Amino acid sequence: MSNIHRIGDAPSAHSARNPGVPFDQAWVEAVRVNLSAVERRTSTLGARRSVKKDWQAAWLLRAVTCIDLTTLAGDDTPGRVERLCAKARQPIAPEMLAQLGVPHLTVGAVCVYHEMVETAVRALEGTDIPVAAVSTGFPAGLSPLSTRLAEIEASVAAGAREIDIVISRRHVLTGDWQALYDEVRAYREACGPAHVKTILATGELGSIEKVGKASMVCMMAGADFIKTSTGMEGVNATLPVGLVMCRQIRDYQERTGQKIGFKPAGGIAQAKVALNWLALMKEELGDDWLKPDLFRFGASRLLGDIERQLEHFLTGRYSATHRHALG
């Protein structure tokens, strides 16, 4: 199990901030996407990158360290959030970790609404697990700008170290890239020391080329992460949009030297799907994007399936799903 031993504790959850660059309309307009090539590239990913046995267990443990463990329900209670934070502290049963030869690991972050930020911060005291708050009128982003900015500031004051903002889709749909840049720049300023993750809601942007352009504008404006979805659109994280966003991250790094994080979110509930995303990161961006400072899963159900797969690896048997509840 030497491959598993390489996991260890999760690295620091935060890399250097992205200062952004001045808005460049020509750079945005130069973004082009060949949809058929993108679909062909991603359709073969699972067949080309197949990890088995102890390698698979190691990759799944790494996936755990990259999860933003999330609860965004209207019936959230302090008790539910506290249980989720307890799971974030100990996502895999200690006896399983002992068998795998891994001393300890945690998830990448806990993601909640503003109302539950203080509860999560208290529950995670003594750890380095950051609290992420969804903000700016999540999920639609249609509240007044002053309200959206105040919401960011309130969550940072309550202890959130990451803010997941939603962009105004209308700016993308109408091609008003300067307005999108100005909006995200204002969000970044309101975040202060907290990292900003920009949610594109890719399923609502009209075309995959607009996904590429919006990704670039958000990074130019200072986004530390770009994120596919709120998880509440009709279409959420897909490998084709993930590939397009990763290519923009690579282009931005080549031009500025700045590494930007990536977060697929919505509908990622199976371990085998998580492995495909990790393979995409490794192939397109490299090993640095296999760690939580540059890669996260936005997920609420993924952890349970990963636990089931790890138990199968250790015992040869699948356990019942209810044995791996999150809260």
C-alpha cells in the first residue's frame, strides 16, 4: 500500500491570492472553443485513465481531502451543521484509516449559508479546515449589489475564510464583459483576506465558448477559484465545461504566472465520477491541482460513496449506504 501512504494529511487549504490583471477585451474575445474536440477529448477520459486497487484507494483518499463538504438546505439547523463539521474533522472511520496506513486526513472545507458560518467556525475550532460561505444572493445573484457586497463582508466578519460568489449571468449572456469584470472585482475587494471562488452557473450561460470567456474574465478580476455551478441549475458540473475552464486556467497561468483553483460542483455523488475529475486535473493542469489549495469538489453526497468504495477495497464487500451518513 505504498501508494496510499503518500496521501498523509491534507496540505494547506490556501495558496497565494490572485491579484488579477487589468481588463483586456482583446484577450477575452480571443477565447475560442471547439465543442466537438472538447467532447471527443472528455468522452475517452474514463477509459484512458483507469486506476485500480491500492492506486484507486490512494486517489479516493486524495479526493476526500479536496471535498468542500456542503449543506445548503432550507431546513439546515445548528445541529446538522455541527454534525457535518464533525464529519469534516473525521471523514473516514479511524479503523479504516489505520488499515490503509494513513494517520489522519480532513476534507478541504465546509460550505454553508451565511446564517451558519459562526456555527461552523465554532465546530471546526482547533483545525485548519476553512469555512466557505455561499454569498451574493446565492444561487441566482439577483439581489441589489449593495446587499450582495454587505453579505460578503458579514460572512468574512463571522469567520468565513472563503466566499463562493455567483456571477450575474446576464453579463455573460449579453457579452458585457466589462460589467462582469467590474462586478467580480468589487466582490474580491469586499472579500478582504478571504479567498473568492466565482460560480459561473455554466448550465445557464448559453454556450461553452461563453463559459471560456466568463472563466477568463473572472480570473482577470482576481478570482482565486473558478467554479462550475451552484448545484441548483438543470445542468451542473460536466467534464466538457470542466475541460474548457481548465484550459483557461492554464492560459491565465502562462500569461501571468498565477495559479488559479478549480471547483466542479453539482451532481458529483459517485467515487468513479470523482476519479474522472482527478484524472482531468492531472492531465490538463498537473499534480499541483490534485491538492485542496487548487482543487475542490463541491459535494454533499460524494463522501459517503467514497467511504463505501474504500470499505470494499479493504473487505471485498459493499456496505449499506445508511452506514455512511453525513449528519
